[in-house]
Amino acid sequence: MSIYQLKSAFQQLLRPLVRQLARLGVTANAVTMAALLVSVALGILLCVATLLHSEARWVWLLLPVWLFIRMALNAIDGMLAREHGQQSHLGAILNEVGDVLADAALLLPFMILAWYLDEALAVPLILASLILSMLTEYIAVLGPMLGASRRYDGPLGKSDRAFALGVLGLAHGLAWLPSGTSLLSWVFAAFTLLLLLTCVKRARAMLSEVKHA
């Protein structure tokens, strides 16, 4: 199961907005770049706020809000491209690279947060999660190269990661992540295992698809 399976229903809700954006001349590439730039800006803000203002937990409440908006923007740029004649090679590159960079920008603040909460063990686990997040997307885009589809399998795809990080940001923003509990370490240990499983599932699904093509 993956939150990605709700995508079609989410797109249906967004379709009237997408039509309006297309009429206004908004491009898929502009939406993609906006999502990336805001993700990077928020990542920097979270790092700075955590390092310099130990009581500025409220800033982390911006994370779940932005991650929901970003999921909407990710759906919107794809719909603009497919349904309004804006597909391009540049757009495909921006979409894949932008997602990876945005994920990195929003995961890095958790390393600062782990340091702030005195959870040294969580830091390498977060780094492993970051690397494996990139690997899941790399494996996913290998599908078309091998004659298979682009893979979106869970259990920890892009939408699932966004939801989990949003919950963590909300928890810290509401002071539900006290220092010394090792909670972040356990969460990102689970992240690492689930991302490994996601990599394996995507690779196996691609190979199975190619074999039966």
C-alpha cells in the first residue's frame, strides 16, 4: 500500500484548478521550479531556526503545510504537462531532479534537529534515509530504460515519505519530540528499512514486467 494510490482521486480534485492555471499561461516547468525553490528555502529556514533559536519550534509547523502543498504542486505540474500539451525533455529532467533535490533539502533539517535533541545515532540513519530516498527514485526511472514502466511502488514512496516527514515536523512543532527519547533514531531506522524494501520491490517489479513483456 502507498499513499500514491490515492493520486487519481487527488488529481480529480485539482483538475479545475489546473485548467485555470493553463488558461493563465502557467507552465508545468514553472510549477516544478517553484516547488523546488520553496522546498530549499524552507529547508534552510528550518536549519537556521533550529540552530539559532532553540524555542522556535513553531517554524516546524510550516513543514506539514508545505509538504501537502508540494504534493499538490507535483500533481499539478504533471497534469499541466500531460493534459495541456506541455510535455518536454527539459520538463522530465526538471521533474525528476527537482524531486530528489527537494527531498534532500527537507530531510537535511532533521539532521540538525537530531543534533539539537541529543540523538547522535539518528544522524547517520537520517543520512542513510537521504541516500536511499535518492536510490528509490533512481531505480524508479530505470524502468523506461529497461522497457518497463516508471515505478511508484511503496511502502515508502515519495508521497509516503512526505506524509511521514510532515507528521514528524508537526510533532516537533507541537513539542511532542522531547530530547533524549531516541524517537527520531527509531523512526529513521524504520525509514531506512522501509526504503530498502521499496528499492527491492521496485527493482523486482521492473524485472518481472520486462520478463513478461
